Amino acid sequence: MAKKDIQMPGLAAIESELVINLPIGPLIDLLHCEFIKGRHGETIVNGGLPPYTVVIGSVNNYKTTIIIFLALMSLMRIREAGYPTRADMLDTEISFKFNRLFQLASAISPQLAEWVKDIWHTSDTNSMSLNKWVTEFDKFVDEKEASKEIEVTFEAFTHPKTNKPVVNKLPSLLLIDTFTKFTSDKAFNKLEDNDLDSSDTNTVFMNIGMFKKKFLLPLPRNLSRGNIYALITAHVGEKLDMATGPAMYMKPSKQLQFLKAGDEIEGGTKELKQAPNLMLQAHTAKPLTIKNAKGVVPEYPFDDNDTSTDLNTVLLTTIRNKSGQSGISIPLIVSQSRGVLLTLSAFHYLKEVGKFGIGGNNLSFYMELRPEVKLQRTTVRTKIDNDSILARAIELTASIFQLVMTRVEYKDNKYIIPMENLYTKIKDMGYRV
């Protein structure tokens, strides 16, 4: 028998389906992405929100605001495409406010604020026990998996091996804020019935850990079965080392290489650290202000008279990333009133890292993909809100720059084109810019 005629035996298993990420916008989409061929041979960035995302951080680093923003953007993309969807949120801190949700949704789109009234559902551990919630979640997964009515063909995407369109359930979202306080009824009851120093409470935390483990172990499969996208937060605290004498020093984390030194995920089992497609750490939040003749003022005010401290920056670092680099940080601008301002974040990213695609000087500048619009520090924020073409120019410029900076395969000079040259070429092709 010729070697080429030999047939190797193989496992009779069904081929894995292509996983579609939900697009969010600039900076976020390229953190976790892959580049695939579309049905017409075009290259599509399959980036954004993967099925299993965890955002960790210490207090006042906007973890909740960030996951709500990611969820709202995903819901808006799905609804704009004409499909139904929903988000189910579990609030273990019993602190969620619907008015805050509507405020954040309205800042993105008035239409989105109307949609979330029907498609966003929140439970807390006061209205429903966690044991009951887990049971209902399992039922929900079973129902979604069994439903043929919500099965659709994602025609833009083709499987890289079979070239067939992707078929899956309509996506929905699951939010848990925060997993640190994801505690079983049994543990709650034991703490209530005994003194804190009682010997009967010694096994409480072991029970909590087992309860979390039982939920997390099947979670990736459950998310896949129902095409559910999970967003989970967890608190970060200082790591304590009980060693004494010469051995008394802070040992670096071995499980998560890019977790900030000295930090530890509170109430996070190894499953929470190992299974997510994407884990982000929100850290180093601080007011986005400058000091000038007027005193301390916002770097990007609404107008010349704005002296508020509404804007803050927070660094978002990829701690674990299964489709992209770990250890990358991006700056997010968070408005305390409006939530994450993604396009302004993209502009700030460009300005702080070499001013790629920005012409002019420090006082008067412009985007090279939108040179007709003159910008100043005090006007850029309002002009982004009022000029969709300017906003798109910033988003494209930031994405091109991020691609070159973070993807080794695109660092070749043949992929790097000055934005003013790109602007000219686009105009010469007859497009309106």
C-alpha cells in the first residue's frame, strides 16, 4: 500500500463550531479577537466580547460600570440588527439601581434606554436565594438549548474548515456582580445561627468554595449550550503572606502572571482564574484633570466653564486572554454620570501614546482622517458627541494604531500608512470622508 493511501483512524466527534465575539467598539474589540474570512472572501475582525469575561479590581475602579457598559453595547448591536435578546443580572451586593442603568443606557442611545426596560432583568440575593437562582439558571440553559425558534444563521461568518455559515442560538447575556459574594444558602444560615468564633463556622468557607466550584465547573459548557455571554466581576484585595523570619516577603502570583503584584482575587476559585476567555483587571483609577491658571480643571471639559471632576481614567489590563495578548493595558475614560466614554478613550489613547494620526500642535489639532474639523482640548469632547464622522475617524485611527502596536504580525512597515495618506487615497477613490 502506498503511504498516501493510508487512512488514519480518528475520534468520531462533531467538529467544534466557530465562536462569535460580540463587537463593542474601539480599544475593546482588538483586545480579544481573531481575523477570519467572510463569505465573500473579505477579512472580518471577530473581536469584542467573548462568551466568558471576568473583570476584577479593587473598590472604586468601576468594575460594575464597565461590565454594564459592555453588556449595553452588546445588546444594542443585537437589537440594531433586528433580533431579540435579553440580559439577566445577579446582584449579590444588593446595590443595583435601575435609574442608574437607564442613565448609562441613555448616554449611549435614547433608543437603547427604551429597549433595556424590556430586555434587562435583575435579581438580587434578597429577592431570591442563590440556590434557587442557580436552579433557575440551569433550567434557562436547558430551555435555550432545546429551542429551535431562536436558532439563526450568522451568514457573514464562515467556519475556517468547512466554509459553511455559522449556525447558533440568538445570543443573550448573563451578569454576576460580584462573584466574591456568591454564597450558598447553607453558608448564610450557618453564619446567622452561630457566633463568628464558633467551631461550627470553621467549615463555612469550605462550603462556599465547593458551592462556587459546582457552579463554575460546568459554566463554560452551559454558556456554549445556550449561546450565553457571561460578564462576572470579582473584588481584588491585598495578598497576605503569613511567613516569618527570612522568608517573610511577598511571593509573586503564579497562576495569573499579569495580576498586579500583591493583589489577590477575593473569593475566586481556581476555576474562575483558569476558565474565562478574557480576564481584565481594572486598576489605578484617578481623576482626569490638569492644572492651569484656573486651578484644577477637567482635561476634556464640556465647555470653558466646566470645573467638575466627572471624568476619571482607569487602566484595563488583560490578565488572561485566550485570543490575544495578555499584559496589555488600555486607558478607559469613565464619566461618573454617563459611564464609559469609549470614543473619547480612543482619542486619549492616541494622544498619550505618540499622537498617531493627530495633526497640528498641542493647542490646536485635528484628526488626519477628518482634517476639516479643528480641535482643542476644551472642545474635543463636545465635538465627538456632535460629529459622527469625527467619532468614526478617531475609532478607525485608534484601531489601526492598536493593531500595529499589539499584533506582531502587523508590525511590518507594509501595514503602516500615515493617516493623511490614507485620507487622500480614500478621497481619490471617490468616497465621502
